[in-house]
Amino acid sequence: MSIEQQEPRVQTQSAATQRRYRTLAVVMQEAITRVEKPLEDSVFVWPHLMVREFFAATIVTVMVTLLAVVINAPLRDPANPNLTPNPAKAPWYFLGLQELLHYFAPTTAGVLVPGFVLVGLAILPYIDRNPSRAYADRKVAIITFTMFVVFWAVVTLAGSFFRGPGWVWVWPWVHVYFDL
């Protein structure tokens, strides 16, 4: 019988499990390729970057100072504790809460809604445990946070631009009542 005519050898399961493979090899130190970065390709942070950042900060400071001198930004009258402006508005970052106070009871608008929002944002990473950083894989987190931002932007803009004396709804082109 020639070599071509021999029947193929069939291994049994026990013979296949007894075979061991070597997965670790010793590599000689000379076989590792070392790439050393030449010193000409490096730029030190000090003085190169810091000098540029210092000049950029100086230029921005001078430009803002010149704008403040040239453009007249009038201040309002000194605060009068006997005269409350109508409408009395909170700072812009609290106008969303003030707008919610118009629709809900103070406990609901001031405690429950912000509490649920903060707890929801705090547990969002535990709900969406996807380790991927790709936008297509993070749909739950992106949709939830986008809904939160849109809701808060709507109530803040409504409180800023659409509330007039007595906190009634006023279109912004009728009277300008927004003071940010």
C-alpha cells in the first residue's frame, strides 16, 4: 500500500483531549524591535506651550477690556427694597422651577419633580450599562438625556421670554419682559 492509498487516521475524543499545546514562548531580547523617538520630534510644555497660552490669554483679556470700554452696558437702578419689580423672576437657571410652580403645587414643583429628575439622571448609568462609546450603541442614554434637556430648555425659555406682569402669558413681541 502506498502513502496515497492509506486510509486517513481518525482520532478519538480521548486522544484529542490528551494533546497539549504550548502557548508561551521565550523571546530573545534582541528580537524585540525598539523604536526610539528622536529628540527633534519633541516639544516641551515649558516654555513653548506656556508662552503661547500666556499670549493668547493676554490678547483675550485686552479684547474683552476694550469691548467693555467701547460698548456701553448700562446697569439698572440700585435695588430698592420697597419696590418689587413685576414680574419678579428668578435667575435664568431657576426659571424652569419657577415656571413649574405656575402649574403645580410648591411641593410637587420644588421637591418632587427636581428630585425625580436628579434620581433619574443618577440611575441612568445603571440602567444603560452599555460599555460602548459609540453614539449608535447608546440610544437609551442619549434619548433620555435629550428629553431632559429639551424639557428643561422649554420651561426655562417659557419663563424667560413669555411671562409678563402677574406671571401671565405674554408674547415676546408685544412687550419685552425678559431680563436675564
